[in-house]
Amino acid sequence: MSERVFLAGATGAIGSALIPLLREAGYEVHGSTRQPERAAVLEAQGVKPVLVDVFDAQALKAALVRIAPHGVIHQLTDLPRGLDPARMAEATARNARVRTEGTRNLVEAARAAGAVRMVAQSIAWAYAPGPKPHAEAQPLDTEAEGARRISVGGVVALEQAVLHAPGITGTVLRYGQLYGPGTGADEPKGASPVHVEAAAWAALLAWRHSAGGVFNVTEDNPEVDSGKARRLLGWTPSMRLGAEARS
């Protein structure tokens, strides 16, 4: 029987790119969505849709216990397309809640279901001021103010929940600013960009090869060092859909 994966955020930008990689690699993918109309889209991609809200802890736990996945890939966010500045103020608090309460619920549900792996999405622009390029061991900017403080607080909560979940090998991928299909940006943007399909490859490789920990996932730039992902995961920022899945 194929190894089962629960993909939280299956209809998002990275989730959509990750589905074909997981399917081509032979995994049985169960993908979550809150919107019934998206279930048919997931089914057409060969995914078993799971209608559940990450904030409904009991329903989420029941779904994972029923599925009994080997692990969870957490790609949930609640952000406007293209990070529209006009909508970001409101979205910042919502997204922080996904990272705090949502991640806590996912971890608890995964543990109840007997899952042993979790790969989760984080961000590469939450580092505290310090030497560049930033490496994974450097501290996050917990002394930030305003909206950045809210965002960084959510990131810290997510990472701690995933990395310290008893019985689960937790991996955190600190993605750079996404561009490509489904992101609202066709070209690289920000100080440490990464193509959405390369980001999806990082999730697959982390699922297969990571022994846990934190990885920066960005294109080459002076702000953030992604050498660890290259060395330990075999990841490169040029990866795109259609490339051969690695063993």
C-alpha cells in the first residue's frame, strides 16, 4: 500500500505544485480544503479531498485518525494573492493565527493519528538583524515591532510546535518570497525569492530525506544562505515541475 500523506493547504500555491510531485513519487495524498467546491479540483488531481477547517480541532483530529497518515505536510497560510499591501494589515493577524493555533491543532491531530513526520512552511525573512547571509542557526527577530512582531511571533510558534512535537520528526522550510504560478508574481521579487515549484520540490525532498531541523529555501542572494538545503536535501533553486522524482 502506498504511504499516506496528509497535505494541509492542498489548494494553495505550494500545495498545488506539490501534489503532482507527491503523486508521481507514488504517495497516497489526502489534501485538506475548507471549500467544498475545491474538492472536485483535488479529486481531478488524484487527491483524496478532506473537507476540514484547521481551527476545528476535534474535526481535524477525527479526520487524521481516520486517514492514519505517515505524516503531515503543512502548507497552510491565509494571505492575499501577491501579498497585496492594501490587504496585508488584516491578513497578518489571520495568518499568525494559522501559524499558532492552526499549527498546534495540526500537531495534536498528527500525534493522535500516529504520524511520525511533519514538514511545515515558514519564511526566510524573519531573521533578527545580524551577519549576512542569514543561516538557520541565527535568531529570529522576536524584538520586532508592529505588524512584523505579529508575523514573527506566528513563525516562532509554528516552528517550535513542529520541531518539538513528541514522537514526530519535524522539519521547517523557511521559504523566500514566492513567485510563479498561483502566487500573483510572475517574476522574482523581494530580497530572497524562490520559485513556487522549487519550493514544492524542497517539501518533497524534506519529506523523503530530512532528519529534522530548519532549512532556508531561497535562490542565491546576499541576504539568506540556502547551502544547508543543497547539501542535506539535494535541493537546487532551479528545480521545476516535470523533473524526475529522486529516490
